[in-house]
Amino acid sequence: MKFHELPPVKDQIMKCVRCGKCRTVCPVFAEVRNETVAPRGHVFMVQMLRDGHVEPTKAVNDKLSYCLMCETCSVNCPSGINVHELNAAARSYIYDKNPTVGKELIFDTLWTNPFLLQTSTKFLWGAQKTGLQKLARNLGITKLLPGDLGKAEKMLDSVPYHSARSKIKEVNPHRGEKKYKVGYFLGCGTDLLHPNVALATIEVLTRNGCEVIVPNDSRCCGLPHIANGKMDTARKLAFHNIKIFNAYDFDYIITDCASCSSALSAKNMNFLLGGLKIEDEAQEFASKVMDLTKFLVDVLDIQIPDKEVDQKIKVTYHDPCHLANAQGIKDAPRELLQRIPEVEFVEMPLANRCCGG
């Protein structure tokens, strides 16, 4: 499908009345104060791309890449424009005109292959343990990494050696009365960087009557690919995951990653796959996808036995953009925290402010 024929480009650009409401809520514009990085500016830029008034160059992509895909502008737009979809479509169009070897290797080869992804994580673990990572930084080698990987590397926490997949079983039996057959979509970040989160997710689900199956052959949700202009690869990943999970006839497909549940949602599947032959299968798949906190509160309605404690732990909560904005899930995480006897929940200022990730 050609760029100007994509649904968000064809149907939404002319809805923009240049009211500027998006500028008042965009976290990036609040810091940069430049119209070219504001959502309104991006909509106009996409229109200029569509009409051929600007060329699909790296310079244009750099401006579009200021968008963090937090969807704050989209949920606040009075005209109902999904600005993030316009932005993603434009990035894909520009990348197709300006492909790079670095992105091909990262997003088409590495990030689509679980074995290579796990191997690279083990390499990072070794580099951290031996001091090679620090040496590479001091020598400026990390600055040579493609795209923004050099900047991302600076923020990288310590990497565990063992992934979640190396610790968990594919089939995890329920305890007590069986309530649901659940597919656990294990995201890349949870698997490789926070494996204990995956173990805890399976534990709480099985304890509450769920048979949990973790398909061995699942792949990345595709959100990093969408954000980096690799729309075709994101579609291939979606095809693969839909085929894998639909084969099990799950009652629900649960993920503990806000970005994953956003990428697998019906809204995003419609953006990625709308009009294609697989659309019906995609909607069947997406209709079962649910964030873990919403599932625990709204479906399982788990109740934690009350008990006396000497001193409660004060806990606050920051809304992930891909949960609060992309899926409208704000209450379930707070409700879950408030059900824990040992926790005193305290609302934080600017809880819905984008973290910048």
C-alpha cells in the first residue's frame, strides 16, 4: 500500500484544524518549545510529505523522531486524530526510502531471532562483568553504534545472565480449581532484563487458578519496529504471533508489559493489519489480550487476606503511557496496590507524565 493510501494518512490529516491543543499536553514540546517537534507540526509535516512538498529525508525523520509515541496528543485531540499513527506511517515511508545496514541488522536480524537476542544479552552481561563496557565507553566506541543505541546503552542497567525463558516451563499447571487457560506473552524486556517479573507473573496466575502456557516460539511484539520505521517487519512479527497464540484457543492472553499489550491491542492490530486477509484472525487474537493488572482486578478479582502490620510501606505509581493513554487502563494498577495490606498507596504528582522512554 502506498504512503498516501495508508488509512491514517488518507483519513486523518485533514481533520487537523491547527487548534494547538496537542501542544499543551505534549511532554516533548514542553521541553523543546519548537513547533517542528510538536504534534501539530508533525501532522503538517506528514501532510507535506504526502503532497510531495518535502522530501523523505533523514532530516525530516529526525524531527518526527522527537515523538516518543506516548499517545498523549492522540487521546487529547479534539478532532480524534491518532497522531502517533501518522508519525509511525511517515517514519516507515522515510525509512523505506533511506534504509540503513545498522537498522536492518538490529530490527530484521537480531530482534526477530530469540536465539540471537539472548546471545547478545549474554554478551552484554559479559561486557559488564569484565569491564569491557566501561572501556568501550571511555574509548568512544559506543558512540559508533547505529541510531540512538549509543545513548540507550548509557541508560542500560545491569543485565542478568539467565533469561526468563531459561527458567520457566512452557506449561505451568493451575493450583486449586481451574478458572482459565491463559497464554502468557513474554515480552523481550521482561524476558531478558527482568526475568524475576516473569516468574512472579506466572506464580500469581497459577496460584489463582490459571493454567499458564508460555509459547516457546513467540516473538517480539513489534512496537520497537513500528517506532523505528520498520512497519513491514512489525507486520511479519504480528502474523507470526497471531498464528502461534491462536493455535492454543486461550481464554485470555496476558502480558505484564504495557508496551506489549499496547502493540497487541485491537487498535494497533487494526492500524498494522487493517484491510489484510489476516484481519479477522488478528481481531480474534487481540480480543483476548489483556494487561496483567486489569486481569487480576477485573477478571480474577483477587482478594489478598488482610493482616495486621506494624508499619505499612508507602508506595506510589507512575502510569506507563502505553497503558494509560494507549489502553485507558489507570484504575486497575492502583486498585491492585490498595488491596495489599502492607501497602499505603500515595498518589504521586504528575503520575501520567511521560517518562521519556
